[in-house]
Amino acid sequence: MSVDPKKTASNGQEKMLTSQEQQVLINEVRRLIGPQSGKASIFCSDASISRYLRARNWNVKKATKMLKLSLKWRAEYKPEEIRWEDVAHEAETGKIYRSNYIDKYGRTVLVMRPSCQNSKSTKGQIKYLVYCMENAILNLPPEQEQMVWLIDFQGFNMSHISIKVTRETAHVLQEHYPERLGLAILYNAPKFFEPFFTMVKPLLEPKTYNKVKFGYSDDQNTKKIMEDLFDFDHLESAFGGNDDRGFDISKYADRMKEDDKKIPAFWTRENTVSSVPNHVPSLDSTRLDSDTDASDNEKIDSSPDPVMDTDITNPDQKSLVNEGERNASAGVH
């Protein structure tokens, strides 16, 4: 996606907002939510308000409503108070973990392995997802606010599909972590997953949907894109990289316990991060010819793109492009 804020003009075209215009809207949202204290005050930084505004296409009323709901959710759910001991049982199989590397744009990386699901509790799974999201944010480098999801479908079958968990995951991600997802790569997804993904499309905002890309280990374009995004010496072999050490729950637990010690300071610090993040090339602009056949849609398009030449295609790419162009400014991502 392009991180440049935009708004829709009366003629339907998008035009840029200047930094001064952005700040005016940020200040207006801040006025509407009223004075905040404690953790809520830290959460409502200019950077955070900017994410909510971008998620709602710089519509102050909608962004304010969304932010107020997130503040209510955070006050009740208390995501920043979740600790490793609270979710360790969910993490044992390595179904979700934060990698020990970042991508070449400085984004933290969450690795997900749906076939390693070890719980039937939706509540427990969402709590662990929230912990992982908070941990990924905690470890973002300065001036970066997004993360990458790498989803490994090795060993995946129909028994691992849960509409309920998918729905709840989409809700939490889109409503309470807007603009945090930069890219989700579904790696080696089986054919039977594609109808399921089409079925859950209505749960996703257009911008979120456009960030979900499919890649395949036998596709050279996928390999090139992965090389452009990651250092292969650090990338797991499951995604074509050179690291074949695998997930070690003991070492990971130690990392998370150390990270947990950083949380109190994170929520008492002055937030000095810029409201405008570093530029990351757009991943929403994949272009496919109208006569592209289905087999081409399943792989990464190798044709150069004037905005970004590292797009991974979605199995529903034609409708995705058409809808994305119509609605790119309408949703959360």
C-alpha cells in the first residue's frame, strides 16, 4: 500500500493531503475525543490518531468514532497487561510467533502456521493474537508502524478452518489495529483454501483484503519478491530462506519474558514518533491483463509496476483490482 495520506475529491479523484492539512484533522480528532490520561493519553499520539484517520479516509467523524471504540476496548480488554505466562500454552506449537528479524523496510514480522493450531478456544486464540500484535508493535523500530505476516500453509487441511476465529481476527485487526498490517503473504496455500478465502472476503475491508497476497515456493517471481523483502540468511526455510533451525519454544519463551519487561516503560514514555511513517512502496497496485488466465492469477505477477514491482497476487485478483481501485480509500488496513 502507499502510506501517503489521501482524500477523495468531488470528482472522484484522490488528492494528497499536506502535512499541515493532516495536522489540522489530527487536532480536530483530539478535540473531539477530549482530554485523555494515563495509557490512553500515550495511545492517542499524533501517530496513532493519524492511523485512525487514514483507516477512515481522513473522515474526522468516522475516525473519532473508531478511536473512541478502541479506547473503550483497550480500557476493558487491557491488551497491554497480557503477559507471556497468560498465553504461553497457546504458543507451544509455534502457531504464531514474532520472528527475530525484520524485513528490509524495518517492519516486524509475525510468522503464522495454521496447521499448528493447538486450541479450540476462540477466546484463547484471540488473546494470544492480541499479545503477538502488542509485542510486534513494542518491537517496531523508530519511524516504522507496520508489520508483515508470513503465513505458512504446510500441513494445512480443512480441520484447521474456523469462520468464527477468522471473523474475530478480522474484527480485532481492523477495528483496533488500523494501519498496522503492511502485508500478509499466504505461502503455499492449498487449492481448497481459495474458496474459503473468497467466502471470508466480506469480513475484510478492501484495503485489508488488498494486502493479503498469495505466494508459492515453485514460482520464481515469488522467490524474487521474497528476496527483495527479506534477508535470506535470516528468513525461515519454509519461506525459501536459509534458516532451517525451526521454532524453539524454550528460546522463544525467554525472548518474550524479556520483552514483557519493556512493557511498563513503553506505556509511560513520551511518544515522539512522527505522525507520518517512513514510505513503504505500495502493494495495492498489482496490474494484470484482462485476459490473464487463472493459473497466472495464482502466482506473482512479474511485470514491472510503476509504483511497486513486488506484488504477490491474490487468487481473486481481477475482482480485487477492480474493487480495490474503486474502494481503496474506503476501508481499514
